[in-house]
Amino acid sequence: LDTDLQLTGLLSASPPFFLRVLGSTNFKSEQLLGTEVGYRTLVAGKLYVDVAFFHNGYDDLYGYGPATIFSEPSPSPAHLVVQLPLTNATAGDTDGVEIAPDWKPLGWWELKGSYSFLHLFVHDKASAGSLNSLITTSDNGSSPHHQIELQSLFNLPKKFEFDVTYRYVSALPAQTSMPSGPTVGAYSTADVRVSWRPNSSVELSFAGQNLLQDHHAEFGGDNGPLVGIKRSAYAKITWRK
């Protein structure tokens, strides 16, 4: 795609006006230099905490070069084309932290959690205000800044298990149904799972997912309304040799 793409789309029917994106043999591999440091410690009896910090530097990310406009006689009728070459036009950084505690207050009960913070900034390497702003705006607004997950895991008598999971994800302001449509907002939801192992080979389980609302959007979609993730349930039988 980076070197051989030729994608043409209609911008206007009257007069006929097309947008064409072309790959380039001069496109270089995108670059990443990542740094991460982490630490795991026993805070108190049966309470572990993992902490990790990271910084990623990205360079030569894809973008658009200078546009050219010309008339093209074929196919008929004659029409105008604005042509954009793919080039290494953007760069960016991500910084963040992840915290994951794990506590087992009782032999049959375990509590797990995680929190992650992400700051992402992608920018145009060449000229601010060019068509690359379409790319950078989408990149910068399509990853959640905050994510939280909490799990409560119970090992019950008679080989039953009962697990509850809560999740929170912050908003994605660049993800919409259409350019002027609603954006993907922050959401919270929960999953529940019950299982039983009559023996070491067989497991019967029942799970409910996304239980806190009828539906919620997690990412944008092509032309049309946002696609919601619906509340659901399933049963499963697992057999292991």
C-alpha cells in the first residue's frame, strides 16, 4: 500500500472532480524507539502491585505530500483530479503509565485491577494546516486516555467459580458515525461468569457481557450511525483431554 497504492474517489459529480491517493517508492519504513521501565513489589501480605512507565517516539509515519491538481481526459468526460502522494509526513509520541494490583484476601477470593493512562500526540512534520491534519486529528482522538478494569474472582465450594469484571473506557472524540455525527463517549460496563467443573476434563460455564446498558459504542463506523455493542449472554461446554 505504501509504495503501490492507487486509490481514486469521486469528490464532486458536477463538475466531475476526483481525489487520488498514490503510493510512492520513496516511502521509508516507519520508525519507533520505545522505552519502558517497570517494577513489581509485594506491598502487604498477598497484595502485589505492578507499575510500568513507557515512552514511545515515532518518526516517518505515513501522511500526504503536496497536492497537485490536473485535468484528465480519460475516462470520458474530462475531469479534474487532485492527487496526493503518500509520504513520511508525520511523527509523534506516546507517554503513559500502567498500574496493576493483585490481592488475594482469602484463599478462595482474588481481586485484580488495572489502570492505564495514555497521552498520544501525532503532528505534521511538514506544514501545519495541510491535509495531514485529517490524519493527526484522527490519530490523536482515537485512543482512550484512561482505562480501568476491576475483577473479583471467587472459587466456590463444589468446584464452582463466580467472576465479576467491571470496565471503564474514556471517550474517543475523533470517532464519529459521520463527520458531523455523535462521537464515541466514555462508557462503563460489566461482565459476569459462572462456571462448574464436575471433573478435571469438563467445564460448564454461563456468561453475561456488557450488562450495564442495552448497548454502547466503542469505536466509529463508516457512513451511518455508530454501531453499538449489545448486552449479550452465552453458555459454553469445554472438554479437555
